[in-house]
Amino acid sequence: MSARIGVVVFPGTNCEHDVVKALSAVAGEEAPAATVELLWHGERSLSHLDGVVLPGGFAHGDYLRPGAIARFSAVLDALTRFAAEGGPVIGICNGFQVLTEAGLLPGALQKNSGLRFVCKSVGLRVCSTRTVLTGAVSQGQRLRMPINHFEGNYTCDQRTLDRLRAEDCVVLRYEENPNGSVDDIAGVCNAAGNVVGLMPHPERACDVLTGAMDGVPLLRSLLEAADRHASLPA
Amino acid sequence: MKFEAFVEVRLRPGISDPQGATIERALPALGFDGVTEVRVGKAIRFTIEALDEATAREMSAAVTDRLLANPVIEEAEVSIL
């Protein structure tokens, strides 16, 4: 049976269709087949899924802090259980902010240094290949894809940073720091490597028309992880 | 009884404050020299129904811990006015 991936929609999410389109295009072509579906944030059970993506946007208007209200959506309880059982979870941009607010990933995303909204293509380096987002790329590999955010300045205390480094939880780093993130961090994972958050948008780098294709191997990694999850005994 | 709560949310010391830094850089251009250590936070007011002031304070602190401040980067001070 092919894997099922849910793409969560909060009020204010705006990258869900890009993620569905990109994942659907990569699935079955260069990666295992998968069914990709949209999922409303009131969803209380994710047990039928093999992977979940929290896409970019402005969940609940980003009021108070990005992700602060989204964290209390019903789907987050289900997502916390899904993640604890090893299910692959990816948060892109606003989805990354939601995962940190929910405590599924360490740290927080602050306003960019220089207070600039940054929208451009950036160079990234793969720092860990043990995660559900980076299984199909190699250590040190360079990737190019767009970022598009105002609050992408990854912040954590020194102890958390030491732990992230020691436990191989820094997944992606910027080649040139665009937003003030501590240690040039563009993406992190949890200790188990099945929950990954990143500010860059791999779904916008999956078509020649968008000028970059480096999102494909990242989405392929997720599809492979979801495929492994689908073949686990229930 | 109804109590008016006031919560000040601040960035923790040591956490960079891009808004504060930008305001600080803008001030000399307006002729205000010597203003330093600008930090930007949030002020939140609400009315809360409770039996007494101590309970109102406790509930407001719980609201603050659960939602109003992110302890990773922020600290908060709760007052009952």
C-alpha cells in the first residue's frame, strides 16, 4: 500500500498547495508512490498517515507570535502522538515556527536581524543525513532554495546549542547567514531525527520553472521515510 | 469580582532585539543622542473574573505561562491593577 502524507492547513496557511503539488510530482517519479492530502487543523487523529507536513504561511495570522495560537489547534495533540511514535514530521517556515512553539523542536524563531523581510534564493549545506528530510542527500552537500520570511532568526540558549551539536540535530546551515540565526542554523531536528523544521522552502525548488531543483532530494527523503513507515506492521 | 490584569512581556536578557536595535539606530537622526539599551516588548491588558486578587494573579500568571510569553526567548511580569 502506498504511503499517505497529510499537509496541515491552519487558517492563514498559504503554502499547502505548493507542498501537495511538489510532493505529488516527486512521488512515483523519482521516489516511492504516495497519496498526498490536505488536512484541516481540527483533525484529531493522524494514525492513518505515514508522514505529516506543516507548510508555510501565517497560521492564525501569526498573532501574538508565529505559531503561538496554532500550537493549541486539535491537530497538534495528534501530531505530538504521531511524532512520539516515530512518524515523519516536517515543518517548513511557519510550520517550523509552529513546531518550536509546540515544543516538538527546541529553540525559537525571532525577528530577522536588521528587521528585514528576506525573500531570496540561498545556499545551504547539509549537516546531518540521519533525518527524515535528508536521508537521500549526502553530508556536506550544497543545496540552493528560496527563503521567504520575517521571523527566521533561529535562537536558543548555549546549552541547547551544545546539545544540538552533540546530538547531531543541526540539519541544515546557511552558507551566508541571511537573518542572524545562531550558528547559521537553517534547520534542526529532534533527537530521534523524525521531526525536522527548516526555514527554506524545498517545495519551491522542485520545478525547472522556479529556477531550482534542489528541493527534490529533500522531498524524496520524506517520501522514502513515509514509505518505510507505511510498511511497518500496524 | 473582576480584576484588571497587566502583563509586560520582554525578551530575556541576552536575546538579541532587532526592533530595539533599529529604534536605537534611528534616534540620533532625530537629534536624540545618548539613548541606549532600547528593548521592545509587549504590553497586554485583560479583565479576569476571580474570587480574590491572589486568585486573579495566579490565573493571570497561568495565562501568561501557557500563551502570552514564550519562555525560550521571553520573560513576563504580571500585575493586577
